[in-house]
Amino acid sequence: MDSVLDTHDCLGLADLVRKGKVSPSELLDAAIARTEALNPRFNFMAQKHYDYARKAIAGGLPKGPFTGVPWLLKDLNTYIAGEVTENGSRLYKGNRATVTSELVRRIEAAGFVIFGKTTTPEFGLTGTTESVATGATRNPWNPERVAGGSSGGAAAAVAAGVIPAAHATDGGGSIRIPASACGLFGLKPSRGRVPMGPLRTEGWGGMSVHHAVSRTVRDSAAILDATCGTEPGSRYGAPTPERPYLQEVGRDPGKLRVALMLSPFSGAPVDPEVIEATRAAAKLLESLGHHVEEAAPRIDMAAIGASSFALMASSVAADCIDRAKALGVELGPDVVERTTLDFIAMGKSYSAMDYARGNNAYQTAAITIAQFMAHYDVILSPTLSAPPLPLGRIGLDTGRTMMDWGREVGTFTAFCGIYNGTGQPSMSLPLAMSKDGLPIGVMATGRYGEESLLFRLAGQIERAVPWTGRRAKV
């Protein structure tokens, strides 16, 4: 029975359920069996909600596009009332939610069966999923390498074949980084596209968004159809799409103007294999009829780097200080990780004007890139500057200085974070493999609100060079 998890994506599994060829309980049992078999090797599970899932099936599932399909949430600021969410941190150990996230309501209304939550680094702060609270999540392609972060647990579960797609979030690349590292498709939606409440309707000053990592483009599109739209209290919302995203996947994108960007705005070095993979993707786009030329907007990355830290560190400090006060504990290395402590100290040092200037710098960058993209439909670049790194280098508790840690993680993820600040949709496509057998993603970024165009392009690429048959041998 569990073989259908290998041969079908989420939409395919839902179709089997509708036709009576498999039951939701059978799919859940298969996914749980794979979890129990593979989690000891790759460590992608933070919380197991098996009884919750069985109760949902017994109570009758709603009829939706994914009825009966097993699903995993990321264990970061995503809540089921009464269940535990720990945010990858000892500071939130045993934390039981008092509310259910609007996103969770929409996921369950679509028919998904939630049976657990996946691992994340503490508060989603780095490009690997390693934490003192849950240990190191390992890449199914090579267990000595990172699965990416901060949605590394989600990506490892999908790459290992537990389920065909899983919930993920992205505040500085955290959907695209693990998608690239684990050989999956991962689209970061536009700011305001997917709900984040009800406790808050934005994270990290609007940089963070929710969506998924998946094996197929069509699953990603259909999941976004099921979850997108504003919620009560939303400060803003992304433009309403012309038609369902699933309908875009098979549509012709037309002849696109593509800006090929091989060097990140920071000027950080890029591995030659990554450059080669991105150039090959550019040639593929040319063969599909698109116009490609090397070009990039000019961005003040010194200002953007400072802005990122101002927004992130201020948010982390406020949350941690409030949590520690509520618990009556002192913030120290026994409750949060060493780099997290550095973030908290940094956040406490910022003024309100620093935060405002950081927000202003990102607005300037958004305007600059929007003006640049009046002449281009897509920016094509590497997703990461290198294939997946060895474990132990960019975790939050390595004992390295904040400067050394920031330099290495910033180099590895140099292409990603800018688009969180500008709010644009951006996707990692699993188009290449390194000589050592590690996945290499290529990133395509569109104008704000234009996920539809990215889904059309992704569908065209997936048809031209199918990747679903390329799987980690677990």
C-alpha cells in the first residue's frame, strides 16, 4: 500500500481516495509507517500527532481537493489548539497552543490529514535545521549534509518519500533553501498571499510567508489555491489572481524576458558547479523560446544586510524576552542557543529609528527591483551559492562568533533573502545535481503578485525536463 506514496503526488493520492482505491486511514498508516522507519535516520519529526490524525478521519473529513491526504506542518508559529508547538527551542518546550492557525483551518478544509510537525532550527534563524532542542535533521541525499533551513524537516520528509508535499515557511529563504538542498520544488509566495494569523498577520516585519515544498509544480499550485487569501485583521493582501493557480501550470507562459544573475548582490563567491547549473537552466529557457541576457538591478547590500538584522533581531528579542518573562526564567544558554542569544542582545541594542530605517531600506530595494523588472519578467539565479553544506557549520550553537556565523550563512544563502524584504514571489527548481550527487536548485523570481507567471514557467520547465523520477535512495 505504501508504494502509492512513491508513485503519486498529493493530487494523485486524493484522486485515489475519491475513486475508492485507497482509504484515508490506509494512506495515514502508510505515511506513519514510513515516518517511523525513516525518522531515526533523518530526524525530520518534531511532534507526532498520530492520534489527532486518526480522530480527524474517524470524525469525517471535509470534501476538498486533498481529502484523505496525509500532511505535516512545520513546528514554527503554526498552531493547532491543544497541541504542542515548540519553535525548535527549549524556551517553548511543551508549549500548547490556545488557538488554531487560520492556515491550519484552510489546510484541513481542503481535506488534508495533519499527523505531525516537522523540525526547524530555533525560531527559523538559519539555513540548516540543527537545534539543541531536536538535534540535527539530515539530508536524505547524504545524511552528513544539511537538509537546509529553516524548513529542513519538511524538505527531508518529502525527499525521503514520507509524503509528496509538506508545509513550509520562508522568512529569508526557508522554503527555497531546503527545496534546493533536497531536490524539491519550492515557491515562496508574495507577501500577504497566505494567512499567518490569528495571533499576528505578519512576521519579521512582513518578510515571512507560509506555503510548501513539493515534488510537483501542480501540487504547489493547488495547495496555494486552497490556502491563499486575506484573513480577518490582515493589514494588506496580495493581488487576487485571475484564475486558480492550478490552471496556470499547463498554460503557455509566452516568450519571457529573463535577466540572468550569476553573482549575488553581496558579491559573495559562488561554487562553479552552481554557476554551471544556472547557465544550463538559462540555455534551457532559451531553447523554450525565452530571451535571456545577463543583467541585475543595483542594490545596496550593506544597507539591506543591516536592515535584515534590525527587523529579525528586534522581533526575536521581543518574543524571547516576553516569553521568558511569562515563564519566569532567565534567558541564557540553558534555554536558547548561543547565536540566538547574540540575536537577542543585538535586538535589544536597536532603536525604533533603526527598525524604521531598516523597513525604509527594504522599501527602497523593492522600488529599485520593481523598476528593473519593468524590463524583465523573471530574474534567474542560483538558489544557493553552493551544494548542501556539511552539518555543523551554520547551526546556532556552534560556538562561533556572530560575525563568523553570519558570514558563512550569508554566503550560502546570499541569493534568497532580498526577495523576502521586497515581497516578491520566488521559486527554487530542482534542475541539477553536483558531481557528488547532491541537489542544486535554480531560482526564478517574478514581480510582486505574479505567482501565476511563475507557475506557468515552472510547469513548462517541469514538462521539458521532468524531475519527479529523481529520488534520494533511502
